[in-house]
Amino acid sequence: MDEFDDITFYYLPRDENQMADALASLASMIQVNKLEVMNPIQMIIYETLAHCNSIEEEGKDDHPWYQNILQYVKNREYPDQATETDKRTLRRIAIEYVLDGDVLYKRGKDQVLLRCVDAVKAKKIIEEVHEGICGTHANVLQWLDRS
């Protein structure tokens, strides 16, 4: 503090300062050697939510985003070119998924099963919600589509 001319502290509740909270959590997970140079963290803030970007970019290989998870849960098969780290990650992720016939569900924290849908189905769901098929409940889901 002796190196600064002036210092001012402001209290911000955690829920109003999510970025600082996220950075503090990240910092607590990293061990730093004081002798090595730390590169700055580059951050990009997008105008749309991450899942909206995922939905739009899915059509590149004609496979839904959950293809590898479905393949593993159904047949215990790994994707071609999967490294040992990829396989370990897939096994860890797949624990949260349940297969009922040909339909894949993700088990939520409250044990509710959430159906996995591809980009086409997700877009249709969003359009139907915005067209009013859900009536007054549509306001709850408006954050899904910021376009």
C-alpha cells in the first residue's frame, strides 16, 4: 500500500460482483511459483449466452452436442481419436446421464431428468415458447434467446 498515492475500498456484495468472485475462486485453485512469470488471463465477454452459441454452431458435423455421451452411455464406446484424458473425462461426465430407450437425459441436481435435444429441436422449442404455446410461462424462458 505504501507504493500507491491513494487507495479507496468499496464493499460490493458477492452477487453484484460475480466476475471478481469467479476470479477469486480460480486464483484459489492455482499454485503459483513466485519466481515464474505469470501471463495475463485474457477474457472475452460475449453479448449472447454460451448455450446460444453452442446451439448455433452445432450443425457443422451433423451430430448433436451429446453424441459422444450417448455413444458411451449406450455402448461404452469412445470416439475415434480420443486420448486417455478424453476417455476419463467422458466417463466422469457420463455418470450424470441416463438412457431411456433411445432418449438421453441428464440428471439434474434435484434428480429431475432433463431431455437432451439437438440444435434443430432446441430451436423449435425456443420458437414455440416465444410464439406463446406456453402462455404466460414464456417470460421465464426469455433469457434463452437474446436475439
